Amino acid sequence: MATQTAADRRSAERDAYDAYLAACPTRNLLDRISDKWVTLLLCALQDGPRRYNELSRKLAGISQKMLTQTLRTLERDGLVTREVTPSVPVRVDYALTPLGTSLRATVEQLKLWAEANMDHVYLARAGYDARNESHQD
Amino acid sequence: MATQTAADRRSAERDAYDAYLAACPTRNLLDRISDKWVTLLLCALQDGPRRYNELSRKLAGISQKMLTQTLRTLERDGLVTREVTPSVPVRVDYALTPLGTSLRATVEQLKLWAEANMDHVYLARAGYDARNESHQD
DNA sequence: CAGTATCCAACTAGATACTG
DNA sequence: CAGTATCTAGTTGGATACTG
């Protein structure tokens, strides 16, 4: 009994943060990093520093607002660095921090998974829709 | 020249889907799976089938609407199965498909990353905010 | 138990125009 | 070049009430 309790306590301490809990701050962090722009930006920075306009071109269709906003959040959270070279015109380079690199490894899997399983998902949707349309009558 | 072109073509074929492109359907899929409820649900199903109310309790604070909606999307995309046992009251079990299991492996890393690096992110934010408040004057 | 249906406040994010 | 500022259409998701 005492053993059980001690084990439980140890386990609780190790898992101080638990995203299943609504009040846990990791719930918010998980929400932030679960974002397509975050994923694409971190991936776009994997081969070294990139300039603002390079990122803008690479992430086709992203608005200036979302690009700047996402980069600022990533910078504040310690995932990317922002280096300004005060030339004329000014040059700004974004790069991954070690923390950002550690997250990039994971979100890249997400991007690769989507690209690898798109066809599989298409098939699943077609099957689901076919099954559910036949229930209509 | 011919070699170059052939290599380009091969590369283009391998990367038929590219989430960097706005019009690519994987951009949408990436957006769908980049969702905290998707992550938490897939993780909650990792140890086997779970009933609707079990999931509701495990994902503290999720509304019925989001739970049902997310489960339906996951089912349609072929990531989870929904099994109805027509008892009274009815019993419904959700479980991961092989495709869902493959995605779960990745999103679990996301959840673990958030839980493991929360403190690091807190520190980064404090540093960023301190640096930027001192710029105010 | 496992949902469905509806309403709506709040947040999101694109478009647009402007700047050091 | 690398942003900022503003406006708003559209979406999201929680709350609430109801059902087989």
C-alpha cells in the first residue's frame, strides 16, 4: 500500500504538466504549436536562417499579418531568433534556436504525414460519404 | 542537361504533394490535424477503445460539440472507428485505425514536447517581455 | 448514454493601405 | 525590405436546451 502511494506520488511529480487538464498551461502551449503556420515556418527554417521575404515566398499564400504574428510568437516563445542587420534597406534573418529545432523535428513529421497519407485520407472520406449518403432514404 | 531534367522530374513526382503550396490539399489536411483536440483525442485512444463519456472526462473541459465534431472528422478521415452496441442505453466505442495509430505516434510527440518544455518557454517569454518593456521609454 | 440543434459572443485571419 | 495599422467577413467553439 505504501509502495503504491509512493509510486503514485513519484508519477504525479514527473507528470506535473498534463495537457489533458483544462487548467494546465501546456493545453495552451499545445494549442499554439498545433498550427499549420507554425509547422510550415519551423520546417522552412530547417536548413538555416531565412529572410522575411524568403519565408513569405516559401509559405505560399500566407498573409503578411500571419507571417509577422507567427514569427513574433515563435520568437517570444524562444523557438526562433530574429537578427536585424541595419543596412539600407534593412535585412532581417530568422533562425531556429535549439528549442525550435527540437520542435521542428516533431512538426516536420506532421507535415510529412499529411503529404504521405493524403491519398489514404481521400479514400477514407469517399468511403464514409458513400456509406452515409446511402442512409439518406 | 537531360540528366538534370530527369532528376527534376523524379523529384517533382516524389513530392507531388507539398504543403508549402497554398493550393495543395495537404495544406488543409495539415490544418486539420494541427489541432489540440485531435492531438488529445488520438492520445486518449492509444491504450485501446474508449467510450464517448470516457473521452469526455479524459479531455477535461471539452464541450460536447467539439468532442462529437472532432470524432466525426477523425472517423471520416479514416483515423478512428466508431462502433455502436445497440444495448439500452446504447454504447459507443471509438478506436484508432492503423492510419490513426500512425498519426498518434507523431501528435503524441507534440503533447510530450509541450509538457517537457513548458518551463523553457516560460523563461523565454519572460526574457522577451523584459527586453521589450525596457524599450518603451 | 450518446448524442443533436441552435444561438451567438469572441476570436481569427485575410485584404488593404501605409511607413521607416 | 520588412514590417505596422486598421477594418471587417467569416469562422470558431462554448453554452444551453432537447432527444432516442
